[in-house]
Amino acid sequence: MKAILSIVNYNTKSLTINCLKSIIEKKWKNNFEIWLVDNASIDGSREVIKKTFPQINLIENKANFGFGKAHNQVFSKTEGEYFFVINSDCEIKDGVLDEMIKFMEENPSCGISSSKLLSFDGKLQPNSGDLPLGRALLNWLFNLEVLGIGKPSFHINDPKYYEKVHEVGWVSGSFMVIKKKVLRSVGKFSEDYFMYFEDVEYCFRVKRAG
């Protein structure tokens, strides 16, 4: 199975190098093709990455195109059954990428998925929730979830929410898996968003498309 890993770098040299090492230095069952988009970094990222990781595909932008547009460049240039959107500050643990593909293969009705994320100190990093509509938006805006009053919520912080497989409104672009057929039918990220919320808007479009 061929999958595309899309990573965007903007002046995050050390984090990006750590992310790439966490992928390249592991053995995988599937074929993962790594693409990195550099948004005109000035911290020496491109030079180090080209020297250290000649096996990856590097797109060098002359300006900072933002999150969605940079990933769209990869979507337009590549072909794979799955597209992983991965933040440059992620460290990929053993087996995770293969497990995500296995999950997607076993769940044909799922178009986008993610996994529980932990920060480097082991604490939960919330990366999902309900679409910001109606009650979910109000509960989030007024912090009712924290008070134990309101559910659903746009951005859910309850650890139990991330302990089982279930349908959600959106998942974060910090770590997101998209099926090829979804990308081809719904399209790419909206480039109206320079950074933030493009993942939520994309999940909204995918859910609306069924």
C-alpha cells in the first residue's frame, strides 16, 4: 500500500528533523513516500534537510504560503491511496502509520481519521471534537464542558473521548489521514485559511458530502 506523508516546515528545523527521523528510522509494512514543503524558512532548514534526508521529496517555496496551500501542493503532485497530513512537531511512534492504514482499510465508510495525540511530556493533546455548530459552539465558547454542564463541544478535552473508536465532527490537521477517493471527490484544503481552522472546514465539507 502506497501512502503519501505531507509535512510543512516553516523555521522549525530541529522539530522537523526529529519528525523525519521518527519516520525514516523505523521499518514499515506499507510504502510511505515523504514530501516536505518548506515555506521559505530562514533558519537553515532547507539546507540541512536536503543534506541529511536526500530520500525525501522537497518543495521549496519562495514565500510562506501557509498550511493549507502548502499541503495542497503535495496533493496536486502525488498519487497514493492515503494522504497523511503531519505537523512538523510530531514524533511518530512505532507502528502508528501502519495501524492507521489498517484502520482505514477495515472501515471503508471512514474518509478521514486521526489518533489520540500526546505532548512530549505525555499529557493529552486534544485534537478533535464536534463541528462548531449550534450547541457545540455555545458550549465551547462559554466553557460549559469544563464545568461539566454542556456536551457536545467544538474542542473536547475529556480524556475518555480519545480512548475508543467513534465518529467525530472534525480531527486536527496536526495528524490527519485522508483517503484518496475523499480528496478526489471533495477537493483540497481551502486556501482562504492561511493557518488554523482549515482542517475543521475540510472535515465539514467531507461530512456534508456523506
